[in-house]
Amino acid sequence: IIKTGQEKDGYLTTWRTIDPAKPPADWVKVIEGKRWESLEMSHELYNAGHLYEAAAVHYRATGKNNFLNIALANADLMVETFGPGKIETVPGHQIIETGLIQLYRITGKENYLKLAKYFLDGRGNHSSGRSSFGPYAQDHLPVTEQDEVVGHAVRAMYMYAGMTDIATIYQDQAYRSAVDALWQNMVNKKIYVTGGIGALHRGESFGDNYELPNLTAYNETCASIGSVYWNHRLFRLTGEVKYYDVIERTLYNGLISGLSLDGEKFFYPNALEADGKYTFNQGSCTRQSWFDCSCCPTNIIRFIPAVPGLIYSRQADTLYVNLYAGSQATVDLNGKNLHISQDTDYPWDGKINIRIETDKRERYTVKLRVPGWARDEVLPGKLYSFADQVKIKPALTINGKPEKVTIRNGYIHLNREWEGAQQITLHFPMSVRKVRANDAVVDDRNKLSLECGPLVYAIEEVDNQNFDAVSITGREKFTVKKQDNLLDGINTIIGRNDRTDFTAIPYYAWSNRGIGKMRVWLPENL
């Protein structure tokens, strides 16, 4: 089907092929109906990037090259069309860069890699006389001079992911310094407690530093997906645990909230507060089945099958266990197979059973990630902190024998000879924690949020007739209650103080029982 829409020279943008006078949206400006004439918003290069990503995954999964050949023909056209002495411009919406790099990794063709770097190097450079796409499209400065996350959040995430790929492949220190500065700005000043990013509806963009409104929060689902992709690349570049702390926070909260429990409806934005009246979701107060621009539904559907690839990582003779989820995998470590499986109820329970099997006696290092919340960190950076003092002591046994837990750089290191089947039991005690935001976040002043394990909680009107009276007094008694028949099975938090009782549910599950009020940040009423 895809091949039938491709022109002989590899061009593939079906609406322009069918009728260039009728673009799919009114924000795509048609001048003469020619190719590439309105790259700021035509999405010709953006769609190509998704094509390359899909073709690369299809090839790796099946070994078949029929889809890959379609992508390669299109990429060859891009190489012929763009670059020095050709069309000298940059994409209006980034992602072709990471797509080209995917094709480079498969084929080894350096022209794809060079074009990806050309597109990145060209941002903020207008010496050819081209018009600037401005901060909205991160085209205001050369990428290596950017140190604040600005503009359209999805564009930004895809660009930073591409920059991280370039930093990795070329060992480019300027690119590496830039992505580090950008990440530090995001986690210290521009990320929500749910991991969501991109505060403003206007331009679907980042706001100013510490501008993190709750009722009008945008937090596009696609931006959360892009953040996971970027942070995963940063981890692969550095091996630092902090990037997985962002990934886990985003996965369990600000990303999966974009999908209804039945998998049929979607949030485009992901607000942290609702009054039951404000139609924040493209004209609706709740999730919708489709949108005029349905990037979020299709993106989350393509993302979820990729989650298993985030659980484990490897380097030489070291296996990283970065996420805890029921799973099994066979991992090649220095040419030898290590078989690993997990059995766990995480995130509802902090007990994880891990089974490791080797074909023969070998020395490996297994690194078990200690989640940020279990290291007394809400998120990396100084934007959020726990308001209570709870000492979490992870427990570890191997084949039933208690082991001393030593945490280095966010991981429990198990360096030993492995033979046959070995059983690891890991336990991270979970309790209800209160979180405070940096006082510079105006919307969160004198408020606290609640979480348990990796999950951020919210109160909904449907559970709390006294919704507007709910507050945190500092004298609460919290009970975590397992409720298998509520919202497909969740743990609720029951809070009781001398003013009121309330029930909180995991944030991701809100708005699955009709329209109503919701709040993540609760007033502090000492």
C-alpha cells in the first residue's frame, strides 16, 4: 500500500501527489503546489522521518527489506535534494534526523548520517538567506549554542534526540555539552512532576523557566514520548541513572495518561488539574477517539510496543536492569548468552523476583537500578523534593540468602560468577510520600502532591464529594488500598486528617469515569 503512493524518484507525500492544491490542513501553505515549497509546515521531511523509523523497525523485526527499500529510495532523494549547493534549509519539524541515522546504522551509508548532521548544523544558520523558523522550531541559534529548552516541545525532543545521536557517533563534545545544558534546563526548570513537558497551549511549547501551570498545562503526549526517546539516548551515551529516573517517571504518569484504559480514547494535552468545564483537550473536557491532527494517538500506539526495549541494556560483560516489569530476555554479553526474566507486581508493589540463567559458568556484572524515588529523589534536579523524611532501605537476596546492599551511582552492582539458574529477590519498600515544588513555580506554592513508588496520585471529584475542601494538614494518616475492581485494578491512597477524608487514584487513570474535577497539587493547610 505504501509503495503505491511513492513516485518514481522516491518522493512520498501522498496529499501532494494526489492534489497539491488541497493540503491536509489549513496551516500547510500552498504557493504553487511544488515540492518542498513550504517546509516550515508541510511536514514532508517530518513524515519521511517517521517512514524511516518504521521501515527500520520492520526490517529489524522481520529481516525483510520490502519496506526498507521504500524508505531508502526516499532517503536517496533527500540526499540528492538537500545540502550545500542544493536546497539549503532545515526541516520545519524535526525527526528526519533520527530517521536518517536509523538508516545509516542499518546500511552504513554515510550520506544519510551526513545529511542528518547537515540538518542539525543548519539550525540557527541563515547565511544562505533562508527565513528563520524562529525559537518555535529551535531555529533561533546554532544547536551547539542552545542552552534553554524553548519552542514547540515535540520538535525540541526529536531534535535533541538527533543531537544526542550525533554526539554519540562522532564523539562531538560541542553537541554533548549542548544536550547536557538543555537537559539540565529542562529538569531544573521546565518539567512537571508527572514527567510531562511543554507547558503552554500557545505553540504547544515550553514556557519560561518555572512556568508550569496546572489547569492549563499542555504536556502533549507526543512530547512525553519524545522525552523518553531523548533520555534513552542520553543513557546510552553516558550510562547515568538519572536519565532512567526521568524515563520511569514519564512512562508511569505523564505519558500513559494520554491513553484511556480501554485503549480507545486519547488525551492530546495532559493537564494536572481539571474543573470539569475547561475544554483543554481539543474542544473536550475528557479523552477523545480522534483529532484533526492525530499525531498523539498514532504515536502512543507505535510507542507502547517499543517499551520492552527500554527494560534492559548491555555493555561488554555488564547487564543493566533499568525498569522493573514482567519480562524475559536473552542477552548477548561478550558473545555469551545470559537469560533473564522478571516476575513482579511493580509499580503496585516493590518486590521484584529476577531469575538469571547462564549456559555455563561466567563472570558478569548485573546492575540493578535503584529508582529515584527509592533514593529520595523525586526527579533529577532541584525542581521537586520530598516534604517528608522517609528512609528507604532496599533489601536483596540471592538464592534466598540476604546480601548487603551497596548502591553506587544509582545501581546495585552484582559482580560475580553466574552458573545455572540464580534467583534474585529485590524489594523496594513503598510508602505514601508528599512532594513539594520549588517555590519559583507559582502555581504550586503552598501545595503538595502525593505519590507512592513511581506513581503520582490525583484526587477526582467522582471519589470525593468534598473535593474543594480536600487539603493536606500535615497530620494525615495514609492507607494504601489495593482495589482490583476499580479502574482495571489499582492501588488507591486513602487520606484521613482532622479536617476531611479523601481518596486519591494514580494520575494516569483519571478521566476514565466521566467528566469532573481533578487535582494533582493539593492545598497545604497546616
